[in-house]
Amino acid sequence: MRRRNSRESGGFFGAFFLVILLVVLGILYFVYSSDMFERNAPKVSLDDKINWNLKTPINVKITDDTGIKSLKISLSDGKQVINLMDETFELIQKELNLAINLPKGTLLDRSGNFKLNIEVKDISKWKFGNKLNKEIDILVDTKRPDVYILNQSYKITKGGSGAVVFKASDDNLNEVYIQTSFGKKFEVVPFYKDGYFVSIIAWPVSEKNFTAYVVATDKAGNESKVRIRYYLQDKVYKTSKISLTDEFINGKISELVEIYAKDPSIYEGIEKFKFVNETLRNANEELIYSKTNKILEEKVDDFFIKPFYPLKNGAAVASFGDHRFYVKDDKDVSQSWHLGLDLASVANAQITTSNPAVVVLKADNGIYGLNLVLYHGLGLYSIYGHCSASSVDVGQNISEEEVIANTGNSGLAFGDHLHFGMSVQGVEVRPEEWMDKKWMKENIFQILDNAKKLIDNKK
């Protein structure tokens, strides 16, 4: 009888111990898997060392997996400390975006550097809240970059191009570019010696006004802005009124709609033309822009190319900059800009490039048909449309005077011809300038050559 009781007692304690063990394991599992006991510290999106000009806010992003409970921010010059923020949050805040400004009337010593201290605690139950204490060294920098124009083209023509060479220097230089009045930011590239930059920029034919500024910023947010004072030469381009016929819409236009529209059946009459002239054209021009809006070199020491003559004995049959208005039943229904020079000679004529290049685009590109784009350096590209055939491939290096394609009537073309264009960082410009030896010498090559001489003569 006693042995039986002993066994029962042992079984009871064993079962009790197992239950306790399972409960403990369950609690441990809950603690380690529950969001309430999350163990990740909050994160602060600031480097350990930053530059600050004391004017622009320091933008800080603070995040936490479960939620931020409290936040303290202070700023010190090494002698004095000012509290910028001390807050406890009642509502769950998983993300905070703050703009830290230097308080007005602060007694901190602005001649030295600062330390920014950020203390964050979250709502996790783990250790009564995960904590982060981050100290950021702030280099105070209120000096703007030095910028001056070394040399530039004397003038820029509406629809044309111009060059500029300048110097930009700062111990903490961050970004240098050219900002224009129409929103385009032209890239610049280091030129010849340290601190100097060069770019070719453009005035779009569709823009009435033009201004351009060299902009340089440093890591502290200081900015310098210097105007490039070109003489602005206006140019009047052709304006055309083109009557649309049913025969035209039901012919070439309908063919393009059938090829390129996702659902051709939804387009009837004039909507077919608007699809081709607006929707398709915009997509085709966007593809060209995406392949031509960059300077591919990391540095330029020199730049020289020959005038472009892509089609031997070619005659111009349509001009660059023609602003075309399309009319149906005495109503304006659409418009476009002709951004190239149309050249024609004989059918399937050979197209050659006058300069070494690399192929950056070869594609069936809607209204442009078989379309090639070549890169010649310093943000300059040549464009070839309506080709019938081409033996070159993307990435291929092309030699001077090499045959790259044959003319044709692919895309939105009437008759065999070449649509020849030039692009400066994505802005299509007058091809005639780049076919003119005198213009190229006076407006591009001499600008760079004389800039190099000025650089060499500086002590």
C-alpha cells in the first residue's frame, strides 16, 4: 500500500513539474515572439558626422518597430547645452520626421563645432523599453562654395547649343550642375585639372526664354549660384498648318495604330491620329531622352569632332524646329515639333557617321521607325530615324566614316529619307550647328582650348 502511494505521489509531482515546465516554456516563447517584448533598438537616420550651415534644417528620421515612447534632443558647443526637444508620446509613433533648427538667440558658440545628442526609448516591455543614445558630431560650415565662369560661348541661339567652363571649389563640395529657367538640370563633368568643370548646354526650340546658372552646393547645404551670361539670339522657326485627310488617317496612321496601340479598336477617326501624334510620339521621344540625357565620361580633358554629314549628296526636305499644327474640318486637333533635319537622296542610301561613337540605342521606335542613337562625348548624341536596315548593335564602337544604316520609310515617314537629329543631354538641338565647321570651332572647341590656356597660366 505504501509503495502504491509512493508511486502515485511521484507521478503527481512529475506531472506537476511537466505542467510548470510547459508554462515556463510558453511564457518564454511568448516573451521572445511577442511584439510587446521586441528587442530592436530605435533607429536614427543620421551619420555620425555631418556638416551644417546653421540655416537649413537638419532632417532626421527616427523609426522603431513597436513605437517610440520618448525622445530627447540636445545640442552642445562643448561648454553649453541647450535642450531642443523632450517629449513623451501617448499615441504610438513608429516613425518621426523632424527638422532640427538652431534656436534664435542661442548663446552657443557658432565659431566652433557642435554635438547633437539624441536619446530615444521605445514602448517595448523588454528591459522596460529599448534605448538608443546617439551622438552626432556637427562640423559648422557657413561658407559658400567659390564659383566663377572661366570661359563660355559668346551666344546661344534658340534651339541651339553653347559651351561653358568654370571653376567650383569648396573643402566639402557636394554637387555641381547647371540649372535652367525651363527646369532642366544639365550635368557637368570635371575638366582638365582639379576644380574645373565643363558642359555643353542647350536652349530648347519650344522655350521662349532662356537663362542658365552654375549651381554649386557643399555638404553643409551652402549654395552658390552664378549666371552664365550668354548673348541670347532669338530665332524664328517655321510654322506649318497641315490638313488631315481621311485617306491619310485610314492609311499610314491606321497602320501605326494597329501595330502600337494596346487596343486598336478603341480609336476611330481623329482619335487615331491623336494616338500616333501625341501618345505614341511622347513615348518614342521619352525613349530617346532616356538614352541621351547623360554625360557618360567621368572626366574630359579635350573634345573634338568633325562636322556631321550623315547622308552623301543628301538634300534637306524638312527643317528642324518646324511647329506643326494639324487641322481637320477647319479645327486645330493636334500639334508637334519637328526635332530633326530630314535629308533625302536615293532609296536605301548609306548612312555614315562622321565621328567615332558608341551605339546607345537601336530599336523599332514608333514614329521614328528603325531608330539609332550614337554617343560622341560630352553629352552630345546623334539620332537617325526611319532607317530600313542597320548592321550595328547597342554597345558597339563605331569608327569615323563607318556605314551604320540605310535610309527608308519606317515609322511615320512618307518617302525614303533620313530623320537626322542632334541631342545635348536629352535636349534636341539644331543639327545645322553641328554640321557647320566654323560654328563648332568658335562656339565649342575654342571655348575649351582657351579655357585650358587660362588654367595653365594660373599660378
